[in-house]
Amino acid sequence: MSDVQSLDALIEALRRLPGVGIKSAQRMAFHLLQRDQAGALQLARALDSAVNSVHHCERCHTFTEGAICSICDDSGRDAARLCVVEAPADLAAMERTGAYQGYYYVLMGRLSPLDGVGPKEIGMKQLLERACDGVVQEVILATSFTAEGEATAHAVSEALKSRGILVTRLARGVPIGSELEYVDLGTIAHALVDRR
């Protein structure tokens, strides 16, 4: 694009972010260099620090700077419950509800054979070891309701079925505050079938 190699490198680096195309990457790069150099330096330092100090928790695989994360280190949580999520963002969303006080296991993805993501890539073996530690009584599957998320939930459920552990799935249905006429038909059908 230009004769400034470092600018081109910055734009290409920004394009690695999900949902960022060439135009968005250019706008970000130009903004940082032209209007917010202090912010650019702060971003560079924060990114360097995170890349060098953040790794996976030994117990749940979320991101942490210590050997285990603060949630796994909290002995006041319900050790009989293990919630399986796809990503650290999902764990954060569950925590924001304040409704769950058990522990987590973060898959760091979901099964997607077409993308080369199988049981090994999502840590299925480690999940089964954690779930079968003799303390966990219930595994709550909180994967997304996409085809891959459903396949992941099914695979985990099947693997745990014969091990005497209760496996449950997050409920799905009509969102609170929504008008039925605007809810998609699949959601209405699931809500009707899974009604309580």
C-alpha cells in the first residue's frame, strides 16, 4: 500500500484481529499514529506484557498470570459443579450473572472437524479427568447453540454419560422482555418443547 514498511506491518498486524478488514485496520493505524501516539505506545506495552505474562490456568484453562486463576483458587466455590464453556469471554459472562458459584472448564474452542478442531484441540481428555475427580457431581454444558456448540455439548455428554456424573445443558428459549412475534421460529419451537 505505501512505501512505509512499518505502517504496512502495523496494518497487517491489526488485520489479524477478528472482524477487522483492511479499511478498519488502516483507520486504526492512522488514528494511532496521527492522533493518539501515547495510546499507541500504551497499547504496545500492554500487548507485550499480556503476551509475555498471560497463560492458561492449570485447572480450568482460562487466562491467568498465576499457575491457577482466582476462580480456581477460591475454596468457597461449589466444587460439586463444573460449568463447561467455550471461551474466557463465556466464563466472564457467566460470572457477571452472579447466579453460578461453581468452577469452570474452558475449552478454548468447540468441535469443528472441517476446521481441524477435534477432541484433542479442545482438551477433552483434561476435561474428563477434571470431571471425574471424585468431587464433581454435575457438569453444566454452557456451549453456544450453534451446530459446533451443540456437537461439542453432545460429545462431552456422551463421554460423561457412563461415568455417573449428572450432565445438564443451559436452557434456551424466549429472551426476557421480547415480543413473541419477533422471536425466530427455532427459538419458539425449542421453548415450547422444553417448557417447564
